[in-house]
Amino acid sequence: MELTLSTPALLFPAISLLLLAYTNRFIALAALIRELHERYRETGEGNLRSQIKNLGRRLKLVKYMQAAGVASLFLCVFCMFLLFAGQLTSAKYLFGTSLLLMMLSLAMSVREIQISVDALNLQLNDLQ
């Protein structure tokens, strides 16, 4: 496999968009947690506490997703530096690691979506 400077650079737009999406999820979850926490303090409703706990799990996953995405981007940049320095073998391993981190980030994203859908299904079942 031939690895040039442009190969890791191809991931920049994808990683940037992923990080933007993850940040938007983080902001939405944080706002929802704050809102539910305030409502819980006012009413003491037990259902709100379990919802907040679920949102906390999702928030933690988003944090790990962001960390894996940032690490992937960092390794892409470092890979480009190694290519520039003529260290092709090291750059290939680093690029492979970067791809693995991106896959890990995406897998965690799928898990976070599953948790979100499960929580919504519980609420829908509660209405029936």
C-alpha cells in the first residue's frame, strides 16, 4: 500500500464533521440534564432521576466518542509529520491506529444511539 501525505488528509473533513456532531449531541444532552435536574429538584419525581442517570451514561459515551475522534485526528496529523520526515513504516502503523480509533468512535456512537432509542421506547411504552 502506498501512503502519501494526501491519504491521512482525506480523513480531516470526516473527523471534523464527526466531532461537530458529537459536540452538538453533548450540548443537547447537557441542556436536557440541566432541565430534568431542575424539574427533579422541584418535584422529586423518581422517573426523572432514572432519566437523568440514563442521560449521564449517554454523556459519558459522547465524551469517549469525542476523545477517540480527537485522538484519531491527532494521529492523522502525526502520521503526516512522519510521512514528511520519511518514516513510511511508522506512518503506516500510525495511520492504521488512527483508523481503528475512528472505528471505535463510530461504534460508541452507535451504542449511544441504541441507548437513546431504548430510553425513548420506554417512554412510549409508558404512554400506552
